[in-house]
Amino acid sequence: MRHLMSPLDFSVGELNEIMNLANDIEAHPDKYAHACDGKKLATLFYEPSTRTRLSFEAAMMNLGGNVLGFSSADSSSAAKGESVSDTIRIVSCYSDICAMRHPKEGAPMVAAAKSSIPVINAGDGGHQHPTQTLTDLLTIRSLKGRLENLTIGLCGDLKFGRTVHSLINALVRYENIKFVLISPDELRIPDYIREDVLEANHVDYVQVERLEDAMADLDLLYMTRVQKERFFNEEDYVRMKDFYILDKNKMDLAGPDMLVLHPLPRVNEISVEVDDDPRAVYFKQAQYGVYIRMALILTLLEVKVC
């Protein structure tokens, strides 16, 4: 039995197999429509979520399976003080696989240690978001045709952004990747990512503050929102929330083949006028999230479809 806590839980070869499966699901959805008949997915979401929770549910339903779970800690026995360890032991009696979102770093790992079913980390605090990373990799590979030889701009909240941390961890394993880290000083990438991941793997990177200075050099721009829920006080959030706004004028500085990704939800860091630009692919990205989660469920449940 395997769990998914981090993108590094799969080798590059295994990731390629999962992405190949996701592409086959996209091309032949009917072939997989009953692959998980009789199987149940538990979605244990202690934090609010729209895309991740619903895409997991859509993925399991597309495979013919069923879904049970909760969408907030208040609607679970956590409100009564039940531990994550006890919750997963109970849920293991009811379901075949589990996706967990939790505000505390490491909570899904605690669950995995006590679980008798596969556990998927659907986001733990500001730490990791591996299924978003798988979504990002599939999006990039499907639309760019490669995961090597890319200059990638990461913009916004690089300090608390778990999607950014997971994506960096995944992409450093591919050849000739360069990162342009675009953030104010207060939201720069944590030292442990910079030193233990980027520098330890001899990956090229630069840190800049102005988005305009980076646009012309990028193959991909990965925008993120400033996350109000990660700030300790309102004043700091208000000061940071509008630091970057991607609009048509900034898009005019980019190359014709540059792609804009965003894990969503968007607040106002991407102007709606950018949505009609063919280089804006964040809604396609959300659709790829369903395909990759379908492939992940099949992989962890060891379901083979001929």
C-alpha cells in the first residue's frame, strides 16, 4: 500500500506513467467509466476547498466510484476533539482510499501512519500540495510538450504558498530548469526551499521584485494569490494583497508562447481581461486536475484497465 504525501513519493518514471495514464483518460473517458465500481473515496477536508475537493469527487465519480466525507472541521468529530489518528482509523473502515486537506503541516502524514487505506495529502498548511503539483506537471507537459529546458516565473506568495513549494520540489528533478522567484522581501521563498532544494540541487534561480522585469524571459508564469488565512494580522495582509496584478499591459511584455498558470482561487492578482488571452491556461489546468486525480486514484488502488 502506498500513500502520497509529497511529489517526491513518486520517481520521475512513475510520474511519467501517471501522466501517461491521465492523458489516456482524457482521450478515452468511457474506457475508465466503471474502473472503480464499488470503491469509495473519503474526502476529509478540515479546511475550505472548492477545486481540490470537487475535483477529487468528480474524479472518483468519473471512475464509477462513490464519495463520502466532510468539507470542514466544524462538520466532523474534530469539533468534539477527535484526533486525526482516530478519525482515519474509523474512516478506513468505511472507504478504500482517502484524500485529506488539513491546516497543520504533517497532519496527512500522521493519518497515513495509522491508516489501513491509501492516504493522499490534499494540502497541509503552507507545506505541500502534491496533487496540485501533479496537475501542474500534467498541464505543462501537455501544453508545452516537455518538462525540461524551461524558465519558470513563480510570482506572489512564495513564503506560504504550498503549491509553489511542491512544484519546486518536483521540477528540480528535470534538466535545465531555471526559476525566477518574483516576490516582495516579506514573501520570499523560505530558506529551507532555497538552500535545501534549489541550491542543494544546483538549480539556477534569481530573485526579483518587479514582475515587469521578468516577463520577457519566461516560458511559464505561475501566479499565486496572497493567502489571507496564512497571515497573523490583517495589516500585513492588506499591505501585501495587491502587490502583483497581472494585466494586459504586463502580458504584452511576454513572449507569444509563454503560458500563465494559477492554482486558483484567484482574488485580483490576475485581471479578468487576461482570461481571453490564449496564453492564460489556468482553467484548462483545473480540468487537467480531474484527469490526474483519476490516474492517481487508479494507481494507488492498483486498478488496471485494459
